[in-house]
Amino acid sequence: MDRQQADRKPRRKWPWVVLILLLAVSGGLYVRGLQKLEGVFLPNTTLDGEDVSLQSPEKIDRMTRERGTDRVLTFREMGGRSETISYRSVGYEHTRTPSAAYLAAGQNHWLWPVSLWRKTAFTSEKGFTYDKERLKKRVHALQAISGTGIVDPEDAAIVKGKDRYELMEATDGNRLDEKKVLGCAEKAIESGETSISLGEKDCYLKPARRSDDAHLQSAFDRIDAVQNETVTLELYGSSIPVDKSVFFDWLQFDEDTAEVSLDQDALTAYVNSLAGRLDTFGKARQFRTSAGDTVAAGGGGHDNYGFTLQKEDTKRVLEDAILGGESVKAEAVWERTGRTITPEGDDIGRTYIEISIDRQHMWYYRDGTLAAETDVTTGKMADNRETPTGVFYVMNKMSHYTMRGSYGSSFVNFALLIDSENGIYIHDAPWRTRYGGQIYVTDGSHGCINTPYDAEKQLFETVDTGTPVVIYDRNHPS
């Protein structure tokens, strides 16, 4: 055997075997690792700074979606009541963009061994979603919005009551502004809040105007001035108070313009009622005689004394005075006036001359006291010479006067003219020596009232022009 051949030894093959074995083992480990890492993040992986190595991206996405869905939004109402809406009930979910599943799918799992020494850091944008329509419906369904016992706010206002205008304070109520509540709920959910104080968030509807509103206060001051005034309607020798007990129901008030007006129909009716009492001219009056009985005086067509109210002008005067807003005196306007009149329509007063034809007697009262009386002789009860009955007044006073008529002329010392149309005087009669009784029936005057000299002189000296003269005849009522 060749020595070289003898010296040649067979080479060892174990390194190859080891290599093969190592490759086989490592291959198994690789495959095993690849299998283990299927569906999870590779080692050394972080997501938004959080270690997600070997974690399921689907689980991470699920946990992301569910984070915060267990929250409940509490609505705290005035009065202590509260209601809730759960985040879940409005479809609330957290979001991550891109998703964990998307990021995990982008990792090359075939190169997983590299991840053992090389780090991978992912970032994403976090957000959330919810169904705004579902939230809107949930908010609308709140008892504080759709339940019972809800009171709307009311503005301060000027209200006409039974006997006066009042400035009524505003009412707050508990009606919520649904749009504002919804806006607060959206902001709360979007910021992750769990409680809303509806009062603090100013979610309740409020009155548009309160009693301290400058315009409203000015308007009330205007109507208040009118309703608190008293207009004194001045008559002849008396007056009528016209206050809110009279005109309150006539008042018409525009709160926006602060304009006060009067119901024209009501004002007209009132002035007409005044005229019904105060219009005495040509009307019969119930007159209490010196004998103590009551007779109808006047209204027979001969009267020349009495009052007639000028209704349209008086209406205008009253309206201007009432709307003036101050307590004032206002003069009634007349078409015809006498000497004095009371609010009840007594225009004879306490100073007057009374003549009874049936008793042929005359009385003169001054300020309610009998100042003079005397028998008289009136017109003859035939030949159209009767003294007219009615309510007259002393139109003029003449002394040393010659009266002229169809009968001729007569000189008298004193004469009081009471009826110029028929030429009727109260005068002395120098040609007579007797008065009273039944003389007038056959030997009466031509219509005048013949009076004894002394009595006539006294009348002439004490009676003023304008003094009412009441002539009546119980035997021949007007």
C-alpha cells in the first residue's frame, strides 16, 4: 500500500451535520415563531407609545371602540331632578386611524426574527363617532323637554285687571331650549363629559322682557298716571268727579306704543247719560212746593229756563282731560245754561221765585230761606189771558217802566221780565187794591203777575237777574 494512501485518513463530516442540525432546528423555530406570530403584532412593536407586542390587533380595535361606551351623560335640572342618556344609546364609539388591524397587516411577519432586535413604533389618530340623530331623539324624549308639568316663561306685561292696570312681573317657568340642550349634549359627548347642569349652561328659556324694562316701565307710568287721575267736570255751581271708577272701562292701551285712548262708544254713552240728567230745558221737573206737595213744573212749551249740554264739545273736553294724565278741572260745554245745576239735574237750586196760580200766591226763597211771600193776581182765566205755567227766569229788571201791549199801556214802578216772548212780567199794579183769592178768574191780568207794591219793591231790590221762576197750576197741570 502506498504510504501516502496509508497516511491518508478519512475527513470528519460532523460540522456539516451540526450545520444541518442547526439549520433544521432554527428552521423549526422560525416556522414555529411564524405560526405563533400569526394574527398578532410582531415583538418590539408599540402603538401610540403602548407596547402591543404579540397582541391581537382586532382585540385592540375592539377595546378601542368600546372605550368610553359605558359612560352616562347626566342632565341636572333645576329643582334637583336629573335624567340620563348613555353614550352607548347614541352609538358612541372610539376610533383609531389607521386601525390596529391595518397597521398589523402592514408588518412583514416573514422577517419576524428581525423584530427581536429592531423596534417598530406605530402612531395613529384617535377619535370617536356617534349618531347625532339618535342623540337628538334621546334629548327630545327627556321628561324635562317632552314630559308634563312644563311651564312656559311669560314676559312681564301690563295687564288690565278688574279696576286697574297692573305691571305684572315676568314668569321664568321651566321650559328648556331644546336646541341649546342638544348643543350642550353634543359638546359634552365630544369632550367625554358625564354631567351637564342645565341651569348653569343657561338652557332654560327666559322671558324676553322683565318689569324693569325701560320701555315697559315708561308705558306703565303713562297708563298709571291716567288711571290714578280725577277729572273734575265743572258745572254751574257744582261739579262731577270723573275718576277711574267712571272711565276705567273706557281705557284702551297699546303697550308697544304706550298710547292711551278711550272707547268712543263708551265715552259717548257716558256723555249722553250726563245729558239725560243735566238737560232740563223744556222738561217737566218734580218740584216740591211751599205747601209740601210735589207738582210737575215746566215742560209745557213755555219754558225759557234750563240747561242743555253741548254733548260733542263736552265729550272732547272730557277726553282731552282724561288723556292728559293729570288731575284737572274741566268745564262742561253748554248750548243753554241757567243759574245753577247739580249733578242730579236740579237746576232750580235754593234761590228761586215760586208762583202758584191755583193759590194765587208767590214765595221768594233766597239760599233756601223764605225771604218774601205775598198774594198775587195772575192772568184772567179767559180771552187767552192766562198766565203761562213753566220754568222761567228773571231776564231783566225795570223801574218806573211803561208797559205796552194790545191792551194799551200801563205804568209800573217795578217790573221783573220773565218771558220776553209773551211779555210776561212780575210787577206792581197801582190800579189794584186787592190780590189773591179768585179775582184772577174774572178780573185777572193780561198774563203778568200783579203784585202788591211793597212786596214788588222788596223783590225788585233783592232778586237778581237769572233767578229761576217756577209757575204751576194744580188745577191745570202743564
